Amino acid sequence: MPDLYAVIGNPVAHSKSPLIHAAFARQTGQDLVYERLLAPKDAFVATANAFRARGGRGLNVTLPFKGEAFRYATRLSERARAAQAVNALKFEGEVIFADNTDGAGLVNDLVRNLGCVISGRRILLLGAGGAARGVIEPLLQQQPAQFVLANRTPDRAQRLAQSFAGRLEAGTYAALAGGRFDLVVNATSASLAGELPPLPPGVFAPGALAYDMMYGKGETPFLAFARGEGAALLADGLGMLVEQAAESFFFWRGLRPDTAPVLQRLRQTNDA
Ligand code: ATR
């Protein structure tokens, strides 16, 4: 019997995770199956428990259950604790190990795939929801020279910055005027709605990288704005998706797959 894994979410039909993990399993010779698990919005725990009863070894968790998965876990990794959200669960007997691989996925995509240097540079992170929270600690660990968080509702940004002991600055979009950043990461859900966060002009420093955590939406309004503002490099979140999957695979199987061929294949089908 192959080991059983799945991605749990609602909706989940669009998820590329089964494709990615099947490719990782083939590449590393691991005998596993990876399914999609649609949970009713009010039945995350019941659905996860039923999956465990079927012999499930681990889950990736996607929207809207990352907070519930955090509360469901019995043992949290350091980065899951910092994120207060969980996207990977591992079941061993009664123990539910939990991790958050989103931030490491972003950092690995930036540093390894895109050749971006974060250390000593100026970073701007847009948004103060779960997606932003999940990537703050791994970004901070790269030791940027400056780390600014901007959000439409400034209170939320302030509270989030405080929960990281003031290791980043928080403010409004308007307050960014005159600032220059080497890396601007869009962690808002604005792209989902085809909207642009209200960035003032001039925030992209020469050579800047603009990164939208969204993928599969073509050029988002944020990336189009960044292009117009002269950002040197534009990236969507497909690389982050593959890199967070690789971190999850390592969490479960103790093996690191080669992400490059998998990302390349996904890009080809995405662009087709
Ligand atoms: P997620 O878990 O995906 O981060 P969320 O908790 O709903 O989802 O947070 C969405 C984020 O996108 C918030 O930072 C939100 O800003 P507010 O806190 O002011 O609501 C941000 N957001 C959504 N639409 C936006 C838009 N059109 N412009 C700017 N920010 C937007």
C-alpha cells in the first residue's frame, strides 16, 4: 500500500499540489499517492480525522483552513508558531506535527530561483492577512536592512508588526511616498479581485524585484504597475507554490526533491 497524502481545502479542485507531489514522488522513487480533499467549510476537523482513520500520513492545508489546522495540531514547528497558521500536517500515531512551509517557499524561490539577495536590502511587504503573516519570520531571518509592511487598514499592519516585536515598520500606503525598495512582495488578496494596492509612484528602486504571491492570473495589476514603474524583474507565485511543496515533501519524507524541472513543466502548461 502506498503512503497516503492529500491537500485539504475549499475549494480545492484547482490545486496543483497533486501534480507537484506526484512529480516529486516519481523523481525520488517514493511510493505515495496524493489526493484532493474537499472539506465542507464547517467540517475541517471531521474531514481531517476521517482522512487519518483511512491511514492518511499527512496533509497540505489551503484556504480557508490554515488557522484551524494551527489549532488542530499537537506539535508546532517554530515557523508555524510565528505564522499562527499551518499548511502542512504530519500524522504519527496520536501526534499531529504541524509546519508552515509558505515562508521558506517564498524565500527559496526568491534566493535560489530568482537570484534575489535579501540580506542588507530594503523590503516592502504589502498586506497584513494570513498570507503576509506566514512569510514575515523567514524574510526577517534573511536580515534585510529595512523591512516595511504596508496595509490598507493600518491598524492591522501595526498589530502584526507588534507581534514580531517591532522587527519591522508598519504603516499606510500613503506613508510609502518617497521610499525606495529593492524587493516589493504583494501578499494582499487584491490580485484575486483584479485590483491594485494603492502604491504611490516611485517605490521601486533601480534593479528592484516585484513579486506577486498570486499565480495563474497572468500579469496581475500589481505586476503591470511594477513594470510601468521600471521594476527590473517581475515574478508570480508559481515558484513559491513549488518551493513550499518541496519543503512539505521534506517535512514528510526527509528528502529534498529537485524543484527546477517541476517548476519548468508547470510554467509550460501554465503559459500554454
Ligand atoms: P489572506 O489570508 O489571503 O492574507 P486576508 O486575511 O483576508 O487574506 O487578508 C487580505 C489582505 O489583502 C489584507 O491585508 C487586505 O487589506 P485590509 O486589511 O485593509 O483589508 C488586503 N487587500 C485586499 N484587497 C485589497 C486591495 N484592493 N487593495 C489593498 N489591499 C487589499
